[in-house]
Amino acid sequence: MSLIDAYGRKHDYLRVSVTDRCNLRCIYCMSEEGIEQISHNEILCYEDMLKVIRTGTEMGITKIRVTGGEPLVRLGIVDFIREIAALPGVSDLAMTTNGILLPRYAAGLKTAGLKRINISLDSLKPLVYNSITRCGKLEDVLAGISAALENDLQPVKINVVLMKGINDGEVEDFLQLAREKPLHIRFIEYMPIGDHDHSYGNHYLPLSFVEETAKKAGLPLTPVPTYRGPGPADYYTLPGGKGMIGLIHAISKHFCSTCNRLRLTSEGNLKACLYWQEEKSVRPVIDNPDALKALFRKVLANKPAEHQMASDGRCGAVQPGTMRSMSKTGG
């Protein structure tokens, strides 16, 4: 049984948000204050999340990514990873994290069955990093990256949201980091999701900026068409580099035509597209496998051909649900 939508896209990837809470307050993800958190009794329990994941694997899902908020702030996360890893049909199990708590959890996650990890790091300058995260210490996330490498959570992918006037002067520094360490540095275009202060239009940059900067720095990017992970990045090598560079053109070059993912939000809603409001609660059918499978199909049947995010900040048919923060949707 396969999950194929109206446009012929096969879906084999489920992103599971386990919490909307986080120990940072990144400017593109959360507002600085006045955050309305989901109450604990509204967050789906692990047992019910596993029911959704198990049903997904019976319908062709093979790749699971655990996200947040910050997934490592939820109690019992290592045991949850172990239970996912034990499910038949799960061939790839990954996590997206800000890395702050990885020195404590990396070894346990690896033993539990986590295969690889993505770590958010938008600046290599302590003051800029602190400003973007509103409270984070660069030394903490660097320690997390080291812990991931030491525990062989490979490939270790570093997610960098490119923002004009904030971290665009650090592109060459990140390129050099990919030369020196076996890291996949992935630049991501700033998306107008949860844009609380409406700053998106001032900070968006197309990733052609990265290619131009690399060329000027004498570090030309060489495409690697034979390498493509389960995500949307186009990958490149650098001269003498130990790592790779990934470019995720979320706005300037929509990759919607190859989208293969569904999302389960922390409060228990199945969502077919990050941008669109459409989502359905799994709670009414959580103990009915056939009805849950029908819900998967219904959500997928309503998936749009593409999102409407635009580089000039005009987001097409903006819906109220698109303005909820990334922390509530799952990165």
C-alpha cells in the first residue's frame, strides 16, 4: 500500500513533532514573548504517536523524523526513539534539534536506534547566535555537534537559515567549516511561517547568494547529482572539503513537485503541507486502524500542488493557519 497524492507524489516520510516547547526563542520560529503554549494534556502522548507512526509504516512510510519545538526537552524522548526504531518498516530514523542538550543525550539516542541528526546553527559568532536565539550560547551547540560526531549520528547536518543583514556575512565561514569537518552544511531560505514581526521581507535572500559568495571566495560548489538524501536539499562538494554543502530553495525554486512528506503536529494533527492550513486531528480515530488509514488518505487527497510562499513576502492566499509558529507545526 502506497501513499500517493493526486499529483503522483509518493509519500514515504513522516515528520513527528513531539512538543511545541523549546529552550531557545529563535527569531524566525517563536515570538519573544506572549507565546501561547499547548497545554500538556493537549499534546499527544507517545503511545498515540506510535499508533500513528505504525499505521503510516503499514501504508508505505519508511522514514521518520522527530522534531519539536525542541524534542530533547520532552521527558522520555530516548525511550520513544527506541520504540520507533523497533517498528517494522522504519528504515531511516532522524531528529532535528538545536543541539543544546546533545552532550547529555547523544549516546543514548544512538543506542536507542537514532541514525542521524540535523542541528540548527544560524551563526558562528557568539553574539549573533545569542541574538538570533535570544538566549543561546554558541559554545553549547558546538559541544552538541561534537557529541553527535563522536557518537556517529552520521551524517551530521547543520541547518542554517540564511537571513539578509543578520548572518549573510558568515556564508564563507560556514563553507570553511564544511571544508574542515565532516558536516553537511545546509543553507535554507527564510520562509514566512509564523512571521510575528513581519520582518520576512527585510531578511529574505535567495540561495543564489551562497553560490555567488562561494565563487568569489575561490570555493566553487560542485554539484553531486548522485547524492540526494530523503529531504529537499541539492548537494555540492567544496575543493578539499571533508563535508558537503546543501541548498534548500524553499522559495526561489519550489521543490513541491518532489515533496514526499507528511507531518504530525504535537497536538495530534496530520498535515500534508507546511504552509497550508489544512490539517485533521487523529484523536477521534486513534484506536481505529482502518479509520486512521482513511484519515491519512483524506489528508493526502487535499494536499495542494505547491505552496504559495513568495520571495517578496507576498504569500498568495494566506490562511490563518500559516501564521502559527514553526514551533507549533514542527520544523
